[in-house]
Amino acid sequence: MQSKIRVVVPLLLATLIVSFSCSSLLALAQTSSENKPNQDQSKSDPAPSSDLKPTASDEGQLATVNNAKIPAYAKVYVAPMSGGFENYLIAGLRNKKVPLTVVVDRAKAEYEISGVSESDKAGWAKMLFMGSQQSNELASIKVSDLRTGAIVFGYSVHKGNSVRGKQSAGEACAKHIKQIVVD
Amino acid sequence: MYNKRCVATILVALVLSVVLAEADDPKHEATANKIPKGSKVFIAPMPDGFDTYIKDAIKKKKVPVEIAASRDQADYEMTGTSETQKAGTAKKLIMGNWHSREEASVTVSNIKSGEVVWAYSVHQEASTHGKRSSAEACAKHMKDEIEK
């Protein structure tokens, strides 16, 4: 009986070690493949001014640094913003099905979204001359990596006649964040 | 006989390691984040007393959750913001509209894990019942999410 135990226990230990080493190797391979495009981009781009790449959007301006990407299901903390815009942004992330995990504790997060927002309600002149009662929305956000402190993404949106107010601005920001999230 | 036992133990060890790896998968965690029926939800104070409208709406729409009196007793916390703009003279005269403009956004987070499990925002350009309408919209969508 004791001889059997002597054989089985090392066998079990060996299989566990092999399985754990395989899983860690796989994880390493995944992270290296995720970081590869960033390294390649930095090598191919000699000029630092070319790091900022605007998108073809008529409403907002987007900039990603070194084509940085956020891994899917990364933990993101949304910092409080003026007028409670963080709530609209979180709702936008959910509505646009952005594959990120939003956390309420900054210490548990890998990335932080911070920004500002401003709302101008339609005045009597806008109602009289333009016939519009919709608000003017301005918002700007940035996503920073909490480990390195680098800003990986920035986006600003301006809607002259926002049909859904802050909700529209929040969803526009979320839609563009989705572009830099990799599955 | 002995060889069969060895193979069985190896298989069990492999299955266990696969199960453990699956549990660590963030994708699996993200899909598991749902509000179960009967959970205790604490509604944090919101600007302009929107939390009281939310509490009323949760009862009215029969959302299957319990409202906790304190944060310590709750499993989930609801935070949010709301804004009301009453119709001005210009809106009444030029647009012929007496109704207020309502905006609200709520977020429900798991107190233990700190993860946001549900969020919703509502905008009503001409709200018939003011804050009550936006609170009921939030409650209705929360109910849909729980019963999904």
C-alpha cells in the first residue's frame, strides 16, 4: 500500500506542475502577442508627433497613443465627473456592450477613465430662431493605465443639438472606447 | 488494476486544473455578474431626492429585490444622478410645452466585489410626470435585467 502511495503522489504532483506550467506559458504567450503591435508601432514610427491619430468622426476627436489597446474584461475605474457624467458613461459602456469590467474601487482597477462634461440648455433665442429645444453637450475623457501612468486613449465629443442630452455624449464616448478594446 | 487507478487519478487532476483555470477566466466572471432575485439593494442618496422616487418606483414596478435600510445589510448598492429642468416661459410660449426635461442615470454595483453589474440612463425631453417617470423607467429596466 505504501509503495503505491509513493508512486501515485509524485505522479500527481508531476501532472499538476505540468498543467500549471502550461497555463502560465499560454498566458505569457497571450500577453506578448497583445503587446507586439505596440512595440512594432513604436519601431516603425520615428516621429513622436505621429503617435496621435484622429479618427474620421464628425462629432468627436479621438486620439490613441502608439495604437495602445485595452485588453477585454480589464478592470476600469470611472472617476467622478462634473454633473454625474460618470454614471452616463458607465450606462453607455453597458449599452454599447463594451467588454470591460467597471469597478467602483480605484485600488482594484487597472485603468482609470476621467474627464469633464458640460451641458448648455437651449435658451429662448435658440428656441425662437432655431426651433430647437435640445441641449448643447460637451464632454472629454481620457483613459490612463494605472500601473504605468500613461494615457492610452483620449476622446472629446461636442453635440450642438443633443437629442438625448448627457446620455448621447456618454454613449459616444463608450462607442469610441470600444474601438481600442481587444478581445 | 494499478495502472487503471493511476490513469484515473491523472485524469481527475487534469479535470481539476481545467476547472480552476476556467474559474480564473475574466470572461466567465463578466458573464456571471447578474443581480439575482431577492437580493438586498441599498439605494444611496442622490441629488434632488431622486433616491426616494427610485424606491417608490421599485415598489410600484414590483422589481424582485429587497430595499436595504443601510449599506452594511445590502448585497448591492445603487448610486446615481438626476437633473430636472422645468419648462421656462420660452418653452411654454414658443414650443407650447409645459413638461419638464428629465435626465437620470443609475449604476448598481456589487458591494463585495466592487464591480458594476448594471447601469442605465434615461432622458426625457418632455416628461409628463417629472422625476417619477424617469425613476419608473430605471426600475422597469432593472426588473427586465433581473428577470432576463
